Amino acid sequence: MSELKLVNKKTLIWGHRGARALAPENTLLAMRRGFEAGADGWEIDVQTTRDKELIVLHDLNLLRTTNAGVHPSFAGHGLPLPWLFTLKELKKLFAGIFPRRLCPLKSPDKTWLEVPESVANEVCIPTLDEILKLADELGLWVNIEIKDLSGPVPADLKDDIVERVLSCVGKNLMQDRVILSSFNHSYMKRSKEIAPEILTGLLTEHKFSGDPVMELAKNKADAWHPGFRFLTRDIVRAVRDCGFAINPYTVNEAEDMRRLVKWGVTGLVTDSPAVAAGVISE
């Protein structure tokens, strides 16, 4: 696998949470489906467990994407927050749940994926280590979003989150095949202080009132990861002209993809890698 280049002749396809339209998000099954659909890499979300293991999970609670709300081992804990549990405890959960609006199964009311026994182990909450090993096996790149844990997470679990992510990347020899990103820009600044060779991207909401070029320069970042809805050709051009990559999220409609590719974005974060592959090959 070659070194990750954020700016290429071809627009990169980043499978959002693996391939969220094809399998339950942020599971190993979603990663494999994203690979099969033509993704160049995956966008994943990383946070911590009580025993300081790095897990791949988007929400800061377990209710939407797992069966923690009905699992007997998680009863009596109030809102099930991932950092209240050990990795061993979290591995008991089933994470094969589709959002109804994305569910590809025939029944529109069905939210639970019927998983063949042969892949049942691929719909539990994975660790970052497991994801990086699979990416290495399949020859894909990984966009690691470090979740903003600056709120209620205990200090001993969050203060070294950047260091732990970088350590896991180094252990797997994936330094030249990952980009770290976060809405918490101080994490990305910290990453550059520790490991300046690791690529970083700044995440911003769809409506971002700041100057992306100034923000990128201030944090020594390599890429801007904005919500795509309010992007304009001029903003994309300004960011690109200053030497930064731009990988907007979450772009699922072919019409939006065509427009953004024409404007010069360097990558598309999408739930549907196959749709993006079709657009890019036109």
C-alpha cells in the first residue's frame, strides 16, 4: 500500500463509518462492505473505554447503535456511556443496527440486521487496533476521527486520547496510511506537536463562520473536513489554492457529488461508496 496522498488526480472515496448504507456503521462488516463498494479508505470514529482501550463508535452513548438498552448486563446503569464499561463488557453487545432511513432490508420498519452466523463476530464494537489491522490486510487508508471527549469524560480517560491513538497507529505501522481528524481542533494541534509526520484534518459543522484557511494554518493541519451543504466553489478554490486538501461530509446524492468533484474537492466522505465510484468514473 502506498503512502496516503490527500491530493490525487482522482477524488478519494472515504466510506463514512465504513459504508453506513451497506452495513451497520463502524463495524468490521461495514468496513468490508465499503472496501467491496470501491472505497479508498474509511472514515471511523474513535473513543475510549473505562480500561482505556480505543473503540470505534460514533455516539457518546450506546443506545442508537447497540442493544445496550435491553442487554441484562447493562441494566441499572442509567444512560449507557461507553467509558463506564470495559472493553470485555462492551464486546458482549450486538452492534448490528441500521438507522431506518438507511436500512437496505425489505421491511421499512426493520432496524435490526439479520446477521449470518459466519459474520456475527463482525457486528460487535471493534477496537481501533482491529480496524487498522483490517485496513492493512485490504490495502485501505483510514480517516480516524477522535471524538471530542472534553465534556463529562473523566480526565484520566480523555487527557491522553491523542497519544493513545498515535501509539496504536505506530504499533500497526500505519503512520503513512492514516489521517487524524476531530471537531476538537486542539487534538489535532497536539497530534502535530507529537507526530508532525501524521496527516491531520479539521472537522467543522455545515455552517462554519470562520476562515478555514486561517484555522488550518493555526493548527498546522493538512485538510479541511467540512459539512458540504453550504460549501461554494469560491471557498473550495480558496482552500485548495492555499495547498490544503478538502474532504466534505456526508455526501450521498450523485448530483452533490458531481458538483463537488467539479469544484475540486480532494475527497468525498459518503455512506454510499459505490455511488461515488460511479460518479468519479464518469
